[in-house]
Amino acid sequence: MRAAAVAVSLVLVGVLVFLAVKGSPAFTAGAGELPAHAANFWALAGPLAFGSLWVAVIALVFAALPAIGVALAATIYAPSPRFGRFLGAVLDLLAAVPSVVFGLWGLMVLAPAMVPIYEWLHRYLGWLPFFSGQPSVTGRTVLTAGMVVAVMILPIMAAICRESFALTPPALIEAAYALGATRWEMVRTAVLPVARSGIVAGGMLGLGRALGETMAVAMVLSAIPDLISVNLISSQNPSTIAQFIASTFPESTGSQVSALIALGLVLFAISLAVSVVGRRVAQQGVSR
């Protein structure tokens, strides 16, 4: 076990060193040496980091409540333990679906279906910056991409919430029922407070998973690399780091490759920070 832990740590350090060494020339590169005609590396990385975080946050907003609901259904509201295990297994199988399948579903099914909804949002809520501007006629927006990623991070979030709910001390549940609480009152007063740290940890780990999603976002999102915008329904959307690397790498040479590797380092740092925070929150919940 110690050897396995050391090996994994060495691989992680090796990836970090590779990204830092190969991407270091991009930090001093100027205009004309970087992709997307950026003036410097940080002018390129800033909008892309914003796009990655924006898509991940949208996905987290859409996935949070369904993940909690499914986890409660599997652990508390299931008519029998066997059905709860079956529901959990079905949800876990969702994590095995390749991202390209989700991308195809988002591109061919979800995006066209969202077009009339985007028109309705623009018509009645266009005074908000999230729904201003001309809505996309294809449905390939940052909101659609966020919804696709939400489906992809749902299994990991629900799994962590399910384990957190299952760790609720039976004495608390029995005490709530003994005081005359309904099932929902028991969940609200006994289960959710105990599992609060697990719910937060699941959200953080899901956020880390969403930050690195590539293929589904690349297939669904119609993006502009240097754009920073909070508009959810426009045809002009910010790009993500993973999507930009995947779409630009085949045609890149020289310093442009170094810039893409440096972008990978930025994404690595963001994802690592989010994952560390999520696991620390989970460990604090277990220690309590």
C-alpha cells in the first residue's frame, strides 16, 4: 500500500514537472507566438479560466439538487434496501457512459430542444445580463454545455451524498421519529445537518470533474477563446481551457504548443485546488 501511494504521488509530481518545464516558454512569449493572437500568456489564460469556471459552476447548479434528491431516494425514501441498492447501481453506471455520447446527446437532442426556451427567456427576461442579446438559433450555448456537464458529474456527487446520508447515526433518526417527526422533518433535522460536509465535498469534487471535461463541451459549445461573458443563451460564448486545448493542439507548433501545455498547467492547478478543498471538507465531516 505504501508503494502504491508513493507511485501515485510520483506520477502526479511527474505530470506537474512535465507541464511546468514544457510550458515555461509560454510565460515569456509575446504577441504572434501564442494561439488566438493573444498579447501575452495571461491574456490568453484569463478568459479561458473564466470559461472553465463558468461552465463548471453552471453544471454544479444544475446537478446539486438532483444529486441530493437521488441520494435521499436511494438511502431514505427507497421502499426497500434492495431497491435503494439498485437505484445506486443504476446511477453509478451513468458514470461509465463515454463523454462523447453525452456530447452527441447534447448536440443533437438537448441543444435543438433548448432553442424555444432560450427565445422565451430572452423575450421575458432579456433585461437580465444572463439572457440579453440575440439568443442562439442552434442552442449551442454555455448553458447547454453546463447542463450536459451536469449530467456527467451527477453520479459522483450523488455517490458521495449517498455515503454521507448512510453514515447518519441511527440513534438520531430514531430520536426524530420518537418526537413525532415526519420523514421529511427527520431528513431536515437529522440527516442533512450530519451530511452537510459530505454534500459540500461532493459538490467540490463534482466541480473539479466539470473543470476538466473536454469532448462533451467541445461538441456542444460554440466558443470564442478571448471572450468573457456571463450571457447564457447567446451564440457567442467563452471557451474553456480543456476545449481550447483539444481544438487547437493539432494545428499548433513551437511556442503555441508550449502555450497549450502551460494552459494545461493552469487547469491542473485549478482542478487540484478544488479537489483538495473538497477532500478536506469531507475529512472534517468524518472526524466530527
